[in-house]
Amino acid sequence: MRTEQNLTRLDRVFARLDREPERPAHIDVPKMSRHRVALFLATLAFYLAIVWLVVITSWLVRLDWLVMFFRPYQQWSGIHWFVDYYVVLGQRGPSAVMVAAWLGWRSWRQHTLRPLLTLGASLLLLNLTVGAAKLGMGRLGPHYATTIGSNEMGLGGDIFPSGHTANAVVTWGILAYLASTPRARRWLSALSAVTSLGVGLATVYLGTHWLSDVVLGWAAGLLILLALPWCEPLIARAEVAIFDLRDRWRDRRAGTAPAPAPAPAPAPAAPVAVSVPFVSGAPTQEEASAAREPAQPARPPRAPVHLAPGPHTTRSERTPVTPIGSRRPPHADRLPRGAATSAARPLTGG
């Protein structure tokens, strides 16, 4: 009897989670091509043009006041609740958390930190550039405007360009920037454009930004996305440094220190040339070899060994001597020390 287990969708999800993560063999990193440079320069020119039109209080400022007096939040009050929730997609904290969760998942599955590092680099550029522009131009928002028809510049505000709009362009556009296939990049680019456009119009609807603030925010966010390829070498070096630090930390926790490098072998002593006096005629082979060999260091002389004079006897025949003389009684048949041994010793007994 054959039984088959019917896997539910949740079982398939957990089975996918149990698979070993694999890093793609080739990760497509966008390059700073000529087309991209041209788009960057055109967007920068557009950015500067918007700033100039607001500074000189042109028709764009008059359009800002017309939209503000129209009060969209009163004209279409029925969608106010939806816009209040939708505008959260442009707030820095919630949007960064949502996108970072997805990119963190990708980083873990692909064994690479590039998605998270790219997001961090883009948000850092966003805070520096947009924050500096806000504080430098100091424009007041519609709710705090003082003079009708003025550009409200340099009065201590911080709404030009729109931070919500620029953050939406960067945060959701980074998904298209990191897409692994051209088809996914096209779809994500369209989705991020619609999302950021909706966030910008939501701020105009709520009356928190001028229309020109939103237009400049779109340009500011697009400039950051177009400039990201210039940051790729720095991102790659940061990834390598973080992985090296992680490996050293793991080795330190495991208690395995890297093996010390072997000490270099001592260099051989340089041969000392020995001067040979010149002798007329060709030198012999022994003289030539002696001249090539290094001179041996002279050995210190040994201390002279003083031996007792006279013939040496065995230990059994020696007489213990004290300062007052010998302790053995004299024997008539014992030869005195130092006498000739050639004479035959008398035999006792038998």
C-alpha cells in the first residue's frame, strides 16, 4: 500500500527555509555608464532649475499658492483616512525597516552583505544631501507661511525639498537597483516610481508641503539612485573588511589563534677573505684552496694538565697519606714508591 504525504503551503515554505543558502555565481552590479552619467547631469540641471525658480519667486511659487488655497484635504475629505496611512510609506523609519527586512533576508540567503550595505550608503547620502539642502534654504511650509505670494525662503523652515518624497524614491527605488534580472528591474522601477509619486502627492493633499517641494524631492532621490554606482567600490571593500572581522572573531571565540609564521633561517656567514702573500710563479692548488676557504676562528688554548711524576700504581697499591704521614704500617717486603719495578718481588710463603 503506497501512501503519499500531502504537503501544505506552510510545509513547502519551511522546506525552502531548510535549504542551504547559496551565493549567486555572478551578481550584476550596475556600472556608471555614459547613459547613466547623462541622466545624472540632466537630473542635476533640473534640480538646480527648480531651486532657481523658487528663489526668484517665479510662476512655480504662484502655483504653490494656488494649490494651497485649493485645500485638497477639504475638497476630497473622504480619502483622508487612506492618505494618512499611505503617507507612512515615505516616512524614513517605517519604510527603512520594511525594506531592510527584505534586503536582510536576501543577504542571508545569498551570503553577501551588498544589499544591506547599499541601503545604508543610500540612506546616508539621503540624510546628508537632503538634510543640508533643507537647512540651507530654510523654507517654511504651507501651514506656517507668513506672506501670501512669497517663496518663504530663509525663514528657518526645513521642508524644501520634501524629505518624504526623496525618502520614498530612494528606499523603494533601491529594490529596483538591486534587482537580479532586467525584467525584475523594470517592474520594480515602475512600482517604486508610482509609490514615490503617490507619497509626494499625499503630502500636497495633507498641506504639509508645497508642490515645488515634492518636485525637488523627486529630483533629489533620483540623484542618489543614479550616483550609487560610484559607491560600489567602497561597498565592496567594506563587505570584505566585515567578513574578515567576523572570521577573526570566530577564531578568537573558538580559541584557535593563527599559527605563527616560521622564523627565517639564519643567513650564512660571509666568507672572510684571507690575504695570501704574492709569490713569484703560479700558486699551487693547495695554496689556492686555502685562500678560498674562510678562516676558522682561533680556539682558546687548553689549560695544561699536571700529572704526578713517576710511574702510576693501581688504587689498591696506593698508600693513603695524611699531613702527618702514611697511615699504613711499613712492610719490609714492600718496595718504596718510585723504586724500579724491574726487580722481582720476593714471594712469601711456600
